Amino acid sequence: MYRVMIVDDEPNIRNGLRNIINWQKYNFIVCSVARNGKDAIEKMKSTYPDLIITDIKMPGLDGLGLIKYIRKSMYDKNMSFIILSGYDEFAYAKEAIKYNVSRYLLKPIDEEELIDIVEILAEKLSQKNRFEFFYNRQVEEFSEEFNEIEEFGVLVNVICDNQKLRIKKTIKNMFNDFNQVYLHPRIIKIYLANYLLEISKIITNMGGSIESIVKKYNIFNTDISAYNLIQLENELREFSFEVAQFISELKQSCSIINKVKQYIKDNYFKEIKLKGIAKKFYINPAYLGQLFKKENGLNFSEYLSEIRLNNAKKLLRDTNLHVYQVAEKVGYKNSDYFIIKFKEKVDCTPMEYKNRHR
């Protein structure tokens, strides 16, 4: 049964609407009545209607005010409304249309006219419920099976390995599966969202961001119901190609930076310059500097200084070396400069640090 709420400030109208037709015959039941808009909102907290029949002019919150509140609040945006009025005024009708009111009826209410409206609304509600049942069932089934779809796992793997021929073949297989059974566009949207989430996790873990790529492709940013499966397949394939190339570049960048970091850890006590390391690894110094900052959050000099000072603290704690000797062992030729850098980082001098950790 669909639920009806009647809202009118006149008791005889409220009672008349209760009895004017056999509501159950049309699959409706009057679940509550209210004196005005404010009273209706209060009663909706415990009784949620599918249809509201409301007078347009009432003390306090009137009918249009009630509808406006519901449309802009947490309540169902698809709730149906019938407005009653003793006035045939175009301004009211125009305002009612603005809030997607089902019908605007004049008092006294004609029984046959009300029955016609109720029958139409009952059919609309029935269609809505059938769609929601089908959609929710598909979402539930799809969510359970999503991670078990063979092509999904294969696609993520081949993208990470930048295998373009296999990417193309895998996407083709996926859309062949889609063609075997009808999938509502929202279900395909869920698939795309989950796919995007998995790819995004991989790229984020590599220190990258997929945002700029996603913005270029409409399948992630617009209603895909206007697309046919061929268009979706083509755009997903192009997106996957671009992501695969991006991941490949990230891997290469990560590999270079890891090698540079290891070189610094092994040779921090020597005289190390960005230009020299760039030459050693056959990479442009400016590009290496940008890449290093992007991957580590520290520029090259900051990272080198951090490695040197961490090793200096260890020597100060564990040996009896003088400060100038520690400075030399971690790559500082000038002990005064070493003291300045140490104090900036540790907030005390090397000697103070040594004394604290004896």
C-alpha cells in the first residue's frame, strides 16, 4: 500500500478527503492528517508518505512552503504532491509547477478527477518500485561479483605492465560480457568507479596523481546513459592506454630516484653535488631536482643534509670523536658550517647533543 498524507486547516476537508474515495481500491492508505505545513513536517518524522494532498493556503506554513521545504530537505525528491485551492489563480499554478507538483485541483474536489489522478500516481509509484527493486538487486549482485570478474583483475595487471595489446583485448572481452546481459548505465558507472579506484590506489602508492587524466575523459565526469557500449569501450581503452603510459613513467622515475637515494646513503661522507649525480645517472640536473622533490617532499640538498646529520647524531652518541672529526666523517669540510646546520635541524649544538646523550 502507498501512503497518503492529507494536509488542510479545515477539519471537514480533511475528513472529506479521507472518505471521498475508497483509497485501498487504488492501493493507497491514508496514513496521517495534518492541520498545516508545520504539523505535516512534524508528523513526517514518524509517518513517511508517498503522496501528500495539501491545501495551498493555510495559517503558518502553507502548502507551497511545505512542498518547497520537502524538495530542498532530506526527504524524497520524488515524493508526489496534489495541491488543493479554492482559487483559480495562475500565480499559484505557476509556482506549483516549479516544484514539480503532480496536479493542481480546485475545491470543491471532483471525485472522478481525483480518482483519475490517484490511478496515474499509483502506476508511477509501481514503476518506480519495480525499477528500484531491479536496480538494487543488480547493485547487490554486481558488488558481490565485482572483484571476481576475471577481466577486471587482468586489466589492472596489464595496465601496470603497459601491455597495450593485452589492454585492448581485455577491454574487448569485458564489453563482450556486457553485451550478453543488460546492465543499467548506473551499474556500468559503478564498474567504472571501482576500476578507477583500483587504478588510483596504485598510482597514489607510487607517489602520483590520476586527477589530471580523469578530467580528460567524459565517462568519469558525465551521465553515461547517452553513451552506447561501443563509445564506452573506445573511451575506456584510450583512458587505459594513457594510464598505462603514466604508470610506466612513474615506475621509471621511482627507479631512478631509488638509485639516487641509495647512492647518497652510500656516499654521503663524500663531496656530492646534484650535477655530478645527474651526470652519473644520465639525466638532466634540473629534471632530477624536480623529480627528487616530487618523490620525497625534500629537495636534493635537504635530503643530503638530513642523511649527514642523522649519521652525525649517531657518531656523537656512540663515539668519543671531537665535533670537527664528526663533521669531516659525515661530509662537512667546514666544522663551523656543520655546527650551524646541526643547530638548525636539532635545535642544539653538536656538543650539547653529545653531552645530553652520554
